[in-house]
Amino acid sequence: MQIIKPEYEINNDILSLLDSVSQSQGFLSASRISFPDFIEISARANIDAIHHSTRLEGNRLTHRQVTAIVADKESRIIGKYVKDIQEVINYAKARDFLKQEKVLSGDVNKELLMQVHSLLMNRIVTGKLKGYYRQAQNVISDSKSNEIVYIPPEAKDVSKMMPKLYLWVK
């Protein structure tokens, strides 16, 4: 039988690295959560993202209302907030679509963005306002004071700028 001698020595540096790995393993083991807890945390994070993102756009629905709408996906709530409800439904569907498309892989391109935009604008706008780059100047205003808080690039520049954004996301 042949004895194999390793071509390394266990020294203080290696022992220190092994200790670090062991500590990291302990931390990860202690921080594990159960699958049902993970699902609940993910669902809450999804609702928070939908609520806060649509709120930035001026949506008037409460967190509780958004939670009810997301649970139902096709809310029967009617009243003066019809557009707000549709925005929440669309945002939830767009997030589901992005999860299915595995966008985290970094494959973000014009086709994907236009699909998502079309989902977001469903039953809100029609024609070339849905699923296309914008063709007119717009501004972002505070929903309470109507004060302009951001002026985006001019519409004529958007199609030239987007390829750089796709590369940056990748």
C-alpha cells in the first residue's frame, strides 16, 4: 500500500481559515428558517413591495386593501379607487411574471421590459402608451402637493439610453 503525503502543511493561516468557515457554518445553521416561515415572509415582502411601489405613483390604497387585492388577484372592490385597484392587480401580476421569467439571471432586455410594461398598464392605458417606450415628456410629482420631484430624460433620448441600462443590469 502506497502512502500519499499531501503537498501542504497545516499552519496558523489554514487553521484560521478553517475556524472562519466553521463559524460561518454555525451562523448559517442557526439562522435557517422553516419553509412555511419563508413562504410567509416572502408573501409579506411581496405585498410591501406592491404597496410601496404603487404608493410612489400616487396610489391611495392602504396596506390592508392591497393585501386583500393581492390575495384575490381580481378584486371585486369597486368605488372611486378603480384605477388604484387595477394598478395593484397589474403590479402583482407583473411581479409574478418576473419570478416565472427568472429575471434574476440578469437577462433583462427590451422585449422583457415591454412585456412587463404592458402588464403594468393593462386596463389603465391603451395604444402606444402600453408596451412601448414613452413618446412624450413626463414628470414625477408629489401626489399630495403636486410639486415636481423628478424630471426624467426627454422621450427622444429614452430608446438610446435603454441599451446602456440593460447592460448595467446584466
